[in-house]
Amino acid sequence: MVKRTLGAAVAALAFALAAPASAQRTLTMGVQTPPSALDPHYHNTTNNTMMLMQIFERLFELDNRAVPQPRLAESMRAIDDLTWEVKLRQGVRFHDGTPFEADDISYTFARIPTVPNSPALYTPAVRTISAVEIVDPTTIRIRTHEPNPLMHFDMAAPFILSRRIHGTNPATADFTSGRLAIGTGPYRLVSFAQNERMEIVRNPTYWGPPEPWDRVTIRFIPQAASRTAALLAGEVDLIDYVPVQDVENLRREPRFALFEVDSVTFVYLFPDSMRDTSPFVADRQGNPLPRNPLADRRVREALSLAINREAIATRLYQGLATPADQFASPIAEHRLPNLPPLPHDVARARALLAEAGYPDGFRLTIHGPNGFFPSDQNLLQALAQQFTRAGIETTVQALPPANLFTRATNREFSLFMTYFSSYLTINPLRQVVATRNPDLGLGPFNRQRYSNPAIDEPVRLALTTMDPERRQVLTQQAARALLEDKGVLPVIFLRNTWAGRRDRVVYDPSPVNHTSAVHARPPG
């Protein structure tokens, strides 16, 4: 094991160790999915964000009720449709003592689109910004080249860096090594061992109310049974992604408490529908097919009809999931209302395959994560069995999340499974299925290069429409077009569950599935 230590945090660690042992408050968390890097702009994904939000800060933070809370900004107001005035918090310093300054904002926004080899950039958050003007040391004006009704949401996304500390072209490896993992957040990094553990200590010079934990240890434990075992043995105080089969046992055990919330996370399948041929489809004999069956909408609909979402939610997830009806969470703003359940009809699926020219079906490999969300590998197997019953002979390849997303970004798959989390319906539309355009910040998660003008045009208009009623109409127009085309196949909505030692921790459950010390408090 190679353990990387952050020299800049030595003072903080000494501060923590100098306190009387009886006064020490420590927290140990068993977390399923490690971050892929500690570069705050490298990979816009839940497992990275929840680790980084302890060390770095944004202008605003969306709380667990989706309300923007001031962080490095105290307020933001629209002067006109193209100008936003932001009042910055005074007296903030980075962990090494460097002051937070107004020009750190423009520096950060300029870096975001330039991070090399990123699986998913934060570009959508800064896509409309044309200039950042410094009015005075505590006031900036953000000018946009088009109206942006999502500005408060967007400004709660990028973590802010320091021009002085992080310099020209900071490398992702220098953040992950700890050398540049210096933010303004409530905790300071002490050490990070990739895929193993992360150590942080309370930031004694934090501008806000002090955090209750002097020291926090995060152990990355991808195996579900091992996380539960660590909790039962007292090795950790809190675990996330509680295994479905352990929930009721832990609920009955008085030593432990469960912390649960309906999430804004939805699991979906992304078919490779834009290429003439696809790498993981073949005929029944294993020979390459001359054309890609997933490019045919009828085949994508057959796949959707083959999925028994109700059985997956009730049997596999034992009620800790619900069947997905669309590509938006149940509480997402502007989701399609009053939709019936997506149908499960194997006979109709087989008829559509025959109609598309595949009366004997074909072979397919489905890819997905192992250790990214609860029972993900079991869900892959269940989906493969359901596709096979409908005539598509399906095998499974489950991969570690970092490997999966790197390969998915390289378009190596015919069909892969992942999830997305958002309080807004427009956000997955612009990030996942809008035609990929890095210059406009559209489609950073569009790993299959899906493209549909019936979605792109209303999404484009919605993203520049300040009138909420008109924006809702446009968002729902795009959502209906996606649902009709089966560009992605929604599967389930997840319920987020944590378990903790009742005498050690109380957790505020996060709808976006963040496991972070900032959501944890001692009992009492």
C-alpha cells in the first residue's frame, strides 16, 4: 500500500492530537465507492463530490432539501437576464492560510473545461459564462452570453480553487497525491490511500461553525457484506449503501439506527443506438452482425418491455427501490406528471424483435458497475435473465466503477448500466442525452453519443428561458421525446439507506446519496 500524506495538514493534525484524549471526537465511516481522484474538477460524480465537499467549497451548497445555502458566496442576484451580482464571503482562508480572493472565481471557471482525460467535466455549470468582473474585493459580476435560469443550481456545482496555490495547469495527480488538495472546507486532508482510506481533520480556522469531529477516517469497503461486518464489529461507526438483505436485521437491532430517504437517483441503461455496428452484439452463433440492432427503436423498446421493473423493486430490492417511469427522479422539478408504469410485456417484446428482423433474437453483453450502488451486480444479472427470456441471449460483465466509466467514455460498450442524481428534470436531459458539445457544456455524460433533434431543440430553449412555466413546457417536451425514442431505458428509483451505531452518530440522509462527515453529528 502506498500512503500519500499532505504536508499542509500537519498543523491541523497536531492541533487535533494536542487536545486531551477525552475531548477527542472521532468518526469512522465505511464507504462503498472510493473517489477516482481528488481533483475537484476531474470527475463530476457522486463518489468524488461527497469526499471533496469536506475539503473544498462552492459558492453555494445545495442542502438535503435542495435549497441553495451560502458558502463562499453570501448572496447572488440577477441584475438583468445576462448579469448576476455575487457578494463574496469575507475573511475566508484556504487551509494553508492563503486568503480567498475574488479572482479565484474566474481562475476556477476558466480551468473547469480544460481538465485532461476527464470522464465527466463540470462544464455545464459554467457553459453560459462569458466574463467574471471584479467590482471590489467582495463583489463580482458574472456575465453570461445567454439567459441562464439555472444559475443558482450551477453555482452550487464547481469547487473553488486558489489562483495563488493551484497555479497554472495544476495536474490531477497533484491533487490526488495530496500536494494540491488544499481548499477552504471544514476539514483538511491528512492522507489518502487510493481505494483504501482517507483521513481528514477538523479545520480549526474554518470561517463557519466548527465541525463536531476532530478526526474522521473514511474506509473504502466495496464489498457489501464486509461493510456490514465492520459495523457489527465496531470497526466503523457508519456505513452507506446498506445491503438490502441486512436492512431489516439492523432495524431490529437496538445498537444501530437506520437513516433513510427517498433519493433523487435513478438507475438506467444506455444503449449504443448511434453506430452502424456495435462491439458487444452478435448473432446466435456469435458472429458479428452486419448492422447494429440497438440502432432500431423497435429493439430498444423490446428491451424496455422485457424489464420487469416491479419484480426488481419488490423482490431484488425488497422495497428499497421503486419502478422507474421516466428519466427523472420522483421529486424532480418539471418531471412528466401522471405517467402509467412502463409496461412489461415479453410477448410484445418478441414480436417487436421479429418485426425489426431478429425473429431468433441475437446475443448481447451488458456492462455495469460492481460496487457503485446497492445490489448493482445482482441487478445486472436480473436484467440479463429478463432479456434472455425475451429472446436476446444476454451475458454480463461487471466492472469496478472507475474502469467502467473510462471504457464507457471511450464508447467500448453496446449497453451499459449506471445512475444519475438530480433535483431537476432538465439536468439529466442536458448532461446525459443532449447531443454532446463540449464547447456548449452539453452532453458530458453522453457516453453513447446519442443525438436526437426532438430533444436538443427544447432543451436548448429551456436552458435560456427565464419564465418557469414556459421552461416546464419545454423540459417536458424533451422528456416525452426521450421516452418515446427509448434513447435511454429507465429501470428503478433507489432509496438511500445508511446504518450507524446509535451511541456514536446521527446522520442526515442525503437524497443525492452523499456520505460525508458534514452530514454526521454525534448523538444528543
